[in-house]
Amino acid sequence: MKDMPLLLDGYRTFRAETFPANRALYRDLVAHGQSPRAMVIACCDSRVEPSTIFNTRPGELFMVRNVANLVPPYEPQGEFHGTSAAIEFAVTGLEVAHIVVLGHAFCGGVKAFLEGLYGPDPNRPFITRWMSLLTPALRDLQDSGALSDAEAARRTLELASIKQSLSSLETFPFVKAAMAEGRLALHGLFFDIERGLLLEYDPAVDAFGPVDGDGDTGGVSPPGGA
Ligand SMILES: [Zn+2]
């Protein structure tokens, strides 16, 4: 860690201030175990910090982050599924009441995929395969002729990645069962980095709009930010 002074400085602050101030919370979380209110599936992007956006404390969010906040379909015959394992534990073990798919503006993974940078590439076998989860959404874009405007296409695909993950979640039998029993709700959110705003997916109208109680938004910001 000697080459990472920034991280060590942060850790020293955590040890000197944050941990002592939250000692009782950590003690309680150890004594009673975790009981997070929600699972969040977010992108790895360093600008999109779920615990900052939701202003949560340790113990409140069960989180998995991956490139472009994608959920693969239910594939029990597959080999190593980190995201699926986290979903399984959240739903069947922790019995979370909510799963939030958190997408965001200016997603580098989506942009690279859109530009064909994650096409077949033997030097990038993992990310190429992972981003292919977005291929159906890309085909829809191609079919609608919406690819001509690169910025608009990227925003559309960023939103599509959220919708696709919500659809994939419903292919997991234990997710479907929990939803049918009213024990679990799914949510799709989009984080507009520039404006610090969250937009929520409404499946009834197949569109994203302001979250409840947030009047400071006119919907999805124009491509490229506003
Ligand atoms: Zn991203």
C-alpha cells in the first residue's frame, strides 16, 4: 500500500473518525448480522457511488457492481456467475424487499460497445462476452434506425441496459416467485451524473421519469448532458 497514499490517507481518516463515530453500528451489525433494505446492481464506474447517491450507511445496501450494471439471464448450467450468485443470496438468503438496477449517464462500457470496441476480440475475451448481453438492445436500436445520432444512441442504450437487466432478473425462478408473493419489487434507476438526478423506469409507460418527490428534473437529460 506504500504506493497508494490516497487510499491510506482515507483509511487513516476512517480509523480516526468514521469508525469510532460508528462503532455502535458496526457492533450491532456484527451481533445481529446484516439485514440490508435493498440490493443494488450498479456499474463499476467510479463516478457512480450507490452509498453516496442513496446516502446510506454500512449494512443498508447489499451491492454488486459490474460493467454496465448488467444481469445475465438465469443460466444454472453455467460455470462461474458472480452477479447471479449475489442475486441468489440477496433474494433467498437475505430476503431483500427491493432490487435496484442503477444505470448511469456517460457509461464507458455502453459507449465502447456501441462503437464496436467490444466486438469479437480475442484480447478481451471477458468484457466482449459480458457486453454481448446488450446485443438484443443494440439490434433494436439498429432496427429502429436510431443509431445515426451517436449521442442519442448511447443514451438509449444506457437506458436499455437497465431495462434488459430488469427483464433478466425475472428469468430467475426465485426472483419471480418472490415477486409473485409480493415479497420483492424490482426498480430501474438512471443516474444523471451532471445534474445529480435519479430517473426511474416506469414499465407501465415504458419510459424513465423523475423519481417521486423530485421536481428538479424534466426527465432524461439531452444526450451529452444539459
Ligand atoms: Zn457504466
